[in-house]
Amino acid sequence: MVGPEPSWMSAPPRAQSSDPRIITILVVDDDSTSAHGCRLPLKPVGYVVLHTIDPLEAIRMGKNRPGDLDLLLVDVVMPLMDGRKLAQRMCALCPRMKILLMSGYGLSGLDETGWPTIAKPFSMEQLAQQVAVTLPEKAPPPVAHHGMR
């Protein structure tokens, strides 16, 4: 017997209740396996998940799609650019975009950014919950599921 679906997998998130556009998350992490781990809990919920290992590519995406990116999920420690610097640049390009910092090196010192954080490694449910907390005004209302009778 299969139990009820976790609440974070209930319905496709919409950018706003009056906006039918599905939420787009840009994941920037130099570790491609970590990026894959970020996609697993987010795509089934209905988020569009884009990924790049290159911060400069992320900046290009921000320039080309400034109104389309709802959340930047970015690793703090990357070889080409510090994730905090990338987040600042992306905020200038996409002012409505929310930021969620992730780090495998501890979260101390990240509080001063004012952005929410998540420590790696994290579970799929922890990530989905943190994304929902970071995007509260964009989260969908709960949807009742109707099973087959």
C-alpha cells in the first residue's frame, strides 16, 4: 500500500496565484552531481529547474531571461566566482528573483547576506521545504488529490 504523497510533491508551483507561469529555479553549482540532487525533489513538484556549473553562464541567463527566473539556488564556494558575488550580480539583473545559498563548508558568516541558506548535504525533503519557505508568496495553495474510485 502506498502512503500519501509528501506535501512538497502536491501540486505544480505557480509564480503567483494570478500568474499561470510555472516557477523557474536556476541552480548554479560547480558539482554536477549536487545539481542533479537538487533537480530530483524539485522537478516532480512542477518547478522548471535549469542548471549551470558556470557562473558567467548564469549571468548570461539572467540577462536573457530577467523576468523568468524566480529563484537562484547557488553554491557559495565555487572556483570561478563566489556564490555571494554571483547572487549580488543576479539580483541586479533580476530584482524579483529570490536567492537561496547552499554550502558544504558550514553556514557561519552567511547570515550577514540576509539570504536564506541550506547546508549540504541535504535531503530531498529539506531542499523542497527550504525552497517553499524561500518562495512563500509564490507557493501554490494546497490542492486536494482525488484518487480513483
